Amino acid sequence: MGTGNLPPITQEEALHILGIQPPFEEIRFGPFTGNTTLMRWFRQINDYFHVKGCSYFLYKPHGKYKTAGETASGALTKLTQGLRDESMAYIYHCQNHYFCPIGFEATPIKPSKAYKGCLLQQDVEHWILIGEPSRKHPTIHCKKWADIVTDLNTQNPEYLDIRHLERGLQYRKTKKVGGNLHCIIALQRYNWHRFGPWNFPLGNVQQEPQPPSPTQGLAKSESEDNITKKQHGLSVWRKLSHLHERRNSGLQRYANCDGKD
């Protein structure tokens, strides 16, 4: 909201784009909607509006597509950085529900450090502001990051309903043991100017050796000079393409998976 050059769309408009027909209130989305379904829908809406972007799991400690090696501290750092970035958005999958982290607050643990300026992560308690689409709940939730981490790290049959923390840890009636669908999904719009040739160290891109020209050893005419410049430009473009592919390879690791999780 408030960024880019496209107007915001309603949920109903998004559903029309995805090919889902009304009456929407009679549709039970739960049986056919999963984490990777949302990722696929994000790609479809991007394609519809001719926007380039990707989606991936920011933090999913357990189950299919888990973010192996990612810590709660590392995920918090990435989340708080991303919430400042206009090209990023997030979806939090909690108990039978999806909603969107939209901001955060870092509260000093000790009152004496309230006005000290920049503090270390261990000196503050992080609260995540989450936008709520359901009319049965407040418009914005404010949840401790520590409680979100607890939710994401429980495994079947144990679970924590982040919207009803007063109920504490609960247990599902299921035979399945282990795993957890709950996660935080990142949605990113590509800003192509970040990957433009002016952001690459052109001085370090070496020109590929060119095969000897039949006219080598003769004085260059103006047309021959132009040919050489074009060859050099093609060489630099190839180098930039390789750099761009390597730079984006990490983003595509979890991006746009099909199926249901």
C-alpha cells in the first residue's frame, strides 16, 4: 500500500484474477489452500499485472520446505529489515489462518536504556505488528516475536494459537506426529534498477579475447571501429548476465513452488 505505480486491489478483484468465482463467502478455502498455493497465486497476480517478483520461505523451522540453518535471531533480523523495504511483504501462517506482518517495535528490556539510542538485539524485546483481514478480530495485532517463534517451533500434535495466547499450548486430535505447517513467507518485488549495469564494477569485468580479424594489422576505418565497440559491448553484457544470474540464484531457491504444504 502506498508504493509503486499500480492502484491497490480488493480481495474480490484478486480472486477474479485467480479464476475463482463468487459467491466467495460460500467457498471453503482451507481444503485447497496451502503455503505453496499462496506462492503460486502471488506469481499469477504478478503475471497479470506484468510485475516481476518472487516468493520464498523466510522462516519455517519444521516440516516440508523447512529453512534449514535459519535461526530465530537471523529470521528476526531479515524480517525487521524487510519491513522497512517497500519491495517486500510478508505472510504469517498461523493456526488455520493467514495474516500479514506490517511493522515492528523494539522495546528496551531495561527502562534505563529507553533513550540510549541503538541497542543490541538481546537488549530489546521485539513486538511484531500484524494486519488482520478477519472482521472477528482487531485490525492490527501486536505479538511478541518470542511467542511467534514458539508457535513456529511446536510440532504435531502440539500447537500454539497466536491469536488466542490465553489458551496456551494445545494438542490436536491427530495421529500425525512431528512437522508444522506454520511459517513466515516473504514476497518480493524485483527492483530492476538495483541490478542495472551501473551497479556492477565494470572495471573488473574483463573483455573476452576476440578471434583475430582478417583486417588485423591494417588501419581501422570508422566502420571497423564500430564493430569493435559492438563486440566489446556484447562481451560486457554476457558478463553482466552471468553476474545477475548468480546474484538471483539464492532468491530462487524456495521461490514459486507449486503444490500444497
